[in-house]
Amino acid sequence: MQTVTFNISGMSCAGCARSISNVLNALNGVQTADVSLDQHRAVVEYDAAKVGPDVLKGAIEEAGYEVAG
């Protein structure tokens, strides 16, 4: 398993964080997705053989949020 951290802008409530968590956890290969509203970030543990950081970032952006960096 590998871990990546995304800094996310556009989250304004717990529902936003929950939406991002649901989107990430629905992806094949994601083990865990810990989304923090307070820290405006998501820490994702994933199987690199099944999914990569670009796909994870794309899923967050498709959900309507911006990934910094």
C-alpha cells in the first residue's frame, strides 16, 4: 500500500468532506480515505497496482473541489 496526501480547497462543511471521502472510497484500489475538513486535506492509502495519484486527484476534482499543488 502507498499513501498520498492532497490539499483540497472548496470544502466548507462536513458534508463536503463526506462527499470527497465517498468518492475516493468508491474507487477500486483505495484502502482508506481520511478527509479532514479542519485541515482541508485528504490522506489516501491505496494499492498502486490498481489506482494512482492522478486518478485520485481527478476524482476529487470531478466531485467539484480543487486540489492544490
